[in-house]
Amino acid sequence: MRIPIQVLIYPVRKNDENWEYLMLKRVKNRGGFWQGVTGAPENNETLSEGAIRELYEETAYSPLNLIKTDISYIIPMEDRWIDIYPEGTKEIPEYLFIAKIDDPSPPKIDPIEHNDWKWCTFEEAMDLLSLEDNKRALEYVQKFLRDGLNKEKI
């Protein structure tokens, strides 16, 4: 049984002067859409610990730097998830993270969850995304990186 909390991690890397974003494509039976890395904390993990583990499980990347943003939003519960969440779950909050990747190797994706990946410019990533919450989250990440709002060196 999953806890009703999600994390969304946008892996980023610097390519010359521009940021690139890693997008993963879900397999058809899991929606067939593009997104960043998603998952849920397990057992007694913090949100950050869950984000690091999910990033590693879905890409084999360990972040050079992980930033938990102030952004979160609510995903309404869907009937297709009823068996994986506790009874009575009506919504799932999702928390946004940025993971700086300093690994030139391609990601190692799990074919049970994803069947494609792509490092993208911001515009390419926005074109791939179909979920509005994911688009707004990516816009926040782009602004965060562009405007240098981070107090840490990323």
C-alpha cells in the first residue's frame, strides 16, 4: 500500500549556457505520457530521501544537488488507483524537486515503468508534457534556474 504522497523530480543539467531537462515516457499501461521522475516516499523516508531514491531507481542517477522547492499541488484520486492507496484517500499531494545531474552517461530506465527518455530544452520538454500540473512545475523550475533564485549553488 502506497502512502498518499508523491514527489516530482525534474533532473537538470547544464549544456553550454542552457539548462536541459530529463523527460521520461511512461509505458502505455501506465498512461503513455511524458513527465519527470515521480514516485512516493517509502516507510519512514523524508520527501527528500524518497526523491533521491526514486531518481536513482528510475534513472540510476544520483543528484549532485537536490533542491526541494516550495511548490506542491494536489492530484485528485482516480478510481484506477483505489487498490494501491489506503481506503478513503481522496487526493494526493505532489511535491516538486530539482536534481542537478553531473553524469554524462544516459539514464538507465526501468522498462516496466518507462519506454523512452530524452534530455530536452525547456521548450521541447513543455511540448512533450501533457499534464498541466507538470507544465506549471517545469515553468517554475525554468524560472528558478534562469533567475538564480536558488541560494545554493546549482
